[in-house]
Amino acid sequence: MTPVEEFAVEPTEIGFQSLIPEVTPITPADRLALRAEAPLRPKKLQRPCDFGLFDLAARDQLDLFTKLPPTGG
């Protein structure tokens, strides 16, 4: 039987966390770097561009005076 290797631990706000060997923990600097490299988000919710060329709902509308095909009845 092989001996069980003890993991190193570090205290956090929620209790002790095990550190896996050869895996570096995520530091606050790493988290800040990820947020700095992320694309910017708008401060307010943007209105959709749903008019003119970009109006996808207008394509579903029928003409006002469209003749319907005759029904077989």
C-alpha cells in the first residue's frame, strides 16, 4: 500500500481549502487581470436595433391587401 500524501491547506473565509500539489491557486491579481481583459459591458440596458434593415419582426408581416389562396370547399 502506498502512503497517502497530505495536501497543504490554506485558511479562507469559508474554512480551510486543500491545495493540490503542482496546481497554483487563483490569486486576487489573477481575477483582476481577467476582469481587465474582459470586453466592456454597457452601464444601461441597450435598446434593440429593431427598425429598418435590422427589423426581423417586419419580415413576418403580411401586406394589407394580400389575396388569400382559394380554399377547396
